[in-house]
Amino acid sequence: MRIALISDIHANIEALDAVLADIDAAGDAEAIYHLGDLVGYASNPHAVIDRLRTRGIAGIAGNYDSTVASAYKHCGCKSESPRQETLAHISFEYTRSVIDAEHRRYLGALPFSMDLRPLGGHTNGPRLILVHGTPTLNTLYWTEERPDAFCLRMAEEVRMRPGDVLAFGHTHKPWHRHVAGKHFINAGSVGRPKDGNWMAGYVRLTLGESPDPQVEFVRVPYDIESTIAGLRMAELPEEFAEFLRTGGGLG
């Protein structure tokens, strides 16, 4: 079974549409799931939510989704400098100001996690567990530098067995590691990559064709100039445009 995993769209409808077009063109994904952070930083939160709803793409709440839905004081994003902190607040206040009640309710209804058996509940096949940050917090950053012991501690939280897959996002940097037969996948970011590559990213996950899951990281070009034009029309900071152009070089 082939599954597409998308994460951290961040109101970038052009990037989302490019990724969905690429998935459709491949024609072999039996399911698509999102890993949260649908809104924030770009100017089209309603369009992103509507596209996912129209396509019937299920998924979970990112920290941005849950904080916008609950009118929390901050997005829960990690800032590395005072300017980044300022930009995070500008983005959060913009998103809170434009999101309407219907779309806020949708964000608020997203579950914290999903626990799936893609090969069917009657088989002993692998589980696919979806979270945004970690199984304990959707604000905790699970970077590639985390030691194996951290991965195994998170695996214990959801009772993973060898062959199971735990997928997440939040850091906007894709990676895959397997520890003690358990697989950990960061799906990267559709709409706001931070790995130095501006193109939209997603994961093609194949389960059941071999003992271990097959993981492919895919990058897709998109109409970034339209996204940047939307940022400018919304009078969002120019740093957001440069962040997109450089794949996270600034922000």
C-alpha cells in the first residue's frame, strides 16, 4: 500500500496544489494524510483548509492549528532570535485576524494524533502513527540530531513494535531513521521548508511490499511568485518571502 504524507503547509496554497498534482500524476497513492500546521506564515489559510476538506484528506492538529483554534497567546513556535520572535507574533496575529469561525472550528476539531493499521485491522501488519511534533507534545521539536534513546522513548509512548512507523513534522526538515526495527519519519514541509531547498516536500510511504517500509522524499517546484505576491498583498513582512526563496535561509 502506498500512502502520501504531507505536513506543515502553512497557508501556502500554491505549494499544496503542486504537491497534490504530483501525487495525482503518480496515480498510486491509496491514501493521503496531513500532519498538521495547515495555517500560519502565508496568506491563504482558508484555501488550504478548503482544499483538504474537498479532497477528503484526513489528518491531525499542528501547534499552529490548535493555538489559532483556541486563541492562545502564541503559536508555540521556537524562535532563535528576537527578530524571529517578532515575526512569529506578526504571523500569528495575522492568521488569528483573518481566520473565520467555520475554519477555526475545523482546526479545533483536528485530533492530536492518529493510529492507523493501513493493511487492515485483521492482519498483523505495521501500524502508522501520525503526530505533529512528538507523541507527547505538538510543540516539541524532533530533530535529526536527537539520539536513538529519544526515538525509543517516543516509541514507548505509543507502544510501537518492530515494523511500525511513527511519522511527524514540525521541524520542516525531512529525515528517516530506523531504530530497533521501528521507523521514524519526519515528512518535512509542503509550504515552508527549512532545509535550504525551496521546493515543496512530501513523503511517499510504501507498506506491505517488503518487511520494512519504503520511504521516498519527494520535492516539487511550485508557483512561488504567486505565494510571494499573496504575502505582499497581505502586507506580511518581506522576510517571509525571502524565507521561502531560500528554503529557510532567513526568517
